[in-house]
Amino acid sequence: MNEGLPDSIREKLKILKVKYVQSLPERIESLAAALQKLEESEAFQKETFFAAQNEAHKLVGSGQTFGFTDLSTVARGIEMVMETCSKEERTLTIDEKNQVQRLFQELALFSERTQIEIGVVTPEGGQREGTMKQDSKSILLWRSNGLYLEDLKEQIGFFGFPVEIVESIDAIRGFLDRDLSVVLVVGIDPLLESPSILEQISLLKNGSNSEKLKILYLSEKDDFKTRLMAVRHGGDSFLSSPFDIPRLIEKIDSLFNGSNQVPYHVMIIDDDPEQISYYAMILQQAGMVTSVVTDPTNVMKVLVEEKPELILMDMYMPNCKGEELAALIRQQEAFVGIPIVYFSVEKDREKQIAAIRDGGGDDFISKPIKPEHLVTMVKTRAARIRQLRYFMERDSLTGLLNHTQLHIRLVSELDRARRLGTQIVYAMIDLDHFKKINDEFGHLSGDHVLRILSRLFVERLRKTDSLGRYGGEEFGIVLFNTNLENGMRVLNELRESFSRIRHRGEGKDFYVTFSCGIADFPRFSTAEALIEAADKALYLAKNQGRNRVIPAP
């Protein structure tokens, strides 16, 4: 299908296809939720059938787009059943219910099989080495001081980062040409005597590479002159000796987070298709994701499905004013915090203020607006709401879900597992002898250990897994689509890697271990039962000598 296209285009299409496969579980879950509502309806409801039909239709179209004809055909079967019932304004017959259930199971199995075939997940539900998560970024160590390079490579490797030692500028260009995000770690001291190499390294950041390449300079010294040389030669970060791994990983992680930020999601509401396409294109060119609505009656449906971070809304639309629609949105608790910015040719300042006051909008933009001004305004507002959400849902020290949000996520994942007929493993983790670490090395070192364990979880587990901090030195992990045996394997791999990570405090190195108890669904059918069973298993792990993973009996 892609023959004759340039290699660069084929590669981008391949990446898009992988991303689509990664999104399949969420797409199928949306269909499952729509079918569940239909199942719960005692009488025919046009909106309920339309929602299910629409979810199936989206799978039909997207399956064809990305070449998954079988997926499209199965989804089309569900769509046709919904279409027939809608036309005849009746509920499903017993045979139709059985048919839809069978087709849905085929979709779920197709999703799982396709993810395995394309390399998104392994058959056991774990992250496969070399998948998109790991291949999208690399750490390169410049061969300038062989005494510690192999040690650094091993320690960084525990976190799941691909690490390579390079000794030429061309080798670095090779990674950048593959469109990877790269952190280049360079020992600057030996290169101060040969500034030409430093010049070549800094020149790599010119043009399109400026966002993809971040440079972290290491030095035995911590003086002004050395730091200034690092800045002048493209340094994004600087670390002086001793080069303890927790500090290094935190530096690397912050550099990657800066270059791999998830795009902002903006919803545009306007009844003029041409204008909505124009502004959507501007935001998309700036790297944002857009959802567009030309009919105000569809706003709530798109809000629920897409969860945008900002709304751009026309003030004047047929049958509905902008301030009326904003007030309607604000009445939904889930959307109270989303910024709403009116977008109109209205020049009357009094009317603008009235729209903000009466509808609960946040700002007003007069058309036309320069593209660069629109992009700046949207990014600023979206960044603010993203930061607010982060602090509301996350533990401030580790960045993982807080206790409350982890429990909410566990309940949600259990509901999803029931719909899809799959398994879940829940793990409770507790650091061994953590009080002793705080007493001997100080609370700052203890906090360092907690953050490093959190980074290990984030880098080594899948995006579909949920990670949270219960408080203190306790953590919880929800492994979706994973059975007990493979949950044991994944947690033991994490445990072994963590036990080999070198920490530093009070001028000396030390190592830390953790104990873990796990329980599985459907053997334990509720969130409370899973938590209690995993907690008891964790207690057994502690009593049996620590530094081990024990399943719930």
C-alpha cells in the first residue's frame, strides 16, 4: 500500500500504525462502555443506540485506514445491528445480543493479538524490549573517560533506557536521523583541552535537532569557568562529581520530559467549518491535538470522550449563544476547571465582559488573530490547567498517583477488566528497612530513594499500568491484562534491578531492596479484596526475610 513512498514517509506511517494499535484497548473500551449502557436500558433509547453505533463506526473507519480489514469487518457487524434496531426503534433480541457479544469478544481478541504481533506488548502482558516506549529515546555516553562509562551504562540500563557508548559525531547524527529523542552525556573535563570537539557537539543542536538533542555535561569540578564552558557548548544540564546514579537519572528524566511532552488537547466549537478547519490547522502545526465541534448539541459527548485541556468557543452560533453553552458546560462538575476562551468578531468590550460574567468563560479573543498569538495564548492556558490537574492527582514527591487517585484507578480498571474478560494483578510494595536509611543517611537521601524507585516503575512498566504511592515508603501498582504468573515475573525483575542500583548518602554508597505482595483478579473480585489480599501477602514477604515477591494465598 505504501510502495513508491519515500522511506521517511513510510517510517512515519509505520509509527502512526503502531500508535493506532496502542490505542485499540481504549477504543474498544469506549465501545464496551456504550454497549454496557445499552444493556442497562430497559426500553429503546435512540441516543444510547446511536452512541454504540458511533463507537463501532469509528472502529470500522479507523480499521480500514490502517489496513486492519478484519477489525473493520467485525466492527461493521456490530454497527449494522445497532443501525437496524435504531431504524426499527426497538431493543436487541436475544439472538442479536448474543451476536454482538460474540463480535465484541472477537474485537478484544483481535486487539490483544495485534498488539503482540506488532510488538506493543508480549503475550504475557509485559513491555517488549525495543518497543515504541524504549525506542523513542536513547542515552548516549561520549567515550571520553573509559574508567566509569561501563559502570554508568549498567546503572542507567536498570531503568530500561537504551544506552550506547559513542565516540564520533557521525554516530550521534545517526541516532538523530532516526528521529529519536537523545540525551548525550559528556565528560567535559578531557574535552576542555580539545575545544574543537565541544564545538562540533554544540553544533549538533542547530536546526531541527534542537528539540531532539539534550546535552548533559559531567565534570569533576564545580567552578564557574567549567559551568560557563558547558553552557556555551550547548549544555542543557550540568552535574559535578560524585556522579551518583539517583541524581543522574533525575537529570536525564527531566531532560526527556522536556523534549517528550504530551501534546496539549484543545476543543474548538464553531458553526463555520472553514474557520474551524483553519484554526485547528494552526494549532496542529504547533504540535497540539484538536477536537472540533460544529454542532453545539454534540459538545458534551466530545468533552466526555476527548477530555480536552482548553475550549475555544465562538460566541454566536445558531440556536445557542456561546455564554449559554459555557454555562451548560460549567454545570457539569467534571468540567468546571477547563478554561473556556470565547472566540468572536465581537468588538464591544461590554458584551465581551458580559459573556465572561454570565457564561463562566475565562477570556476573550477577537477575530482575526495572528497565528503566533493564538498559539502562545492557548499553550499558556493549557499548561496552567495541566499543572493544576497534576498537583490535584499526583503525589508531590514521586509524581505518581496519590492514594485516592490510585484507588479510583483500580476500581476503574476492574470495571474495564470485567467488560473485556481479562485479568489484573495488583501489587503492594514496601521498601525494606527504610527507617534505617533515613536515620543513617538522612531524610533527603530517603526521598532520593523514593523518587528513584518511582522512576524505575515509570520507565520499566507499560503506559497501561497504573502506579501510585500509598504514603511513606509504600506503593501500589495495577498491572492490566496480566495474570498472576506474569505479574510475579514482572515484579521480580523490578525487584532485582532495584536492588542493584547504587545510591549515595553521607559520602558513601548503599543499596536498597523492597518487598512485595500481589493479588489477582478475578480470584479477588473487588478493589477492597485485592488490596487486602496484596497487603497480607506483603506481610508474609516481610516475615519471610524481605527482598522477595509473595503471591496472595
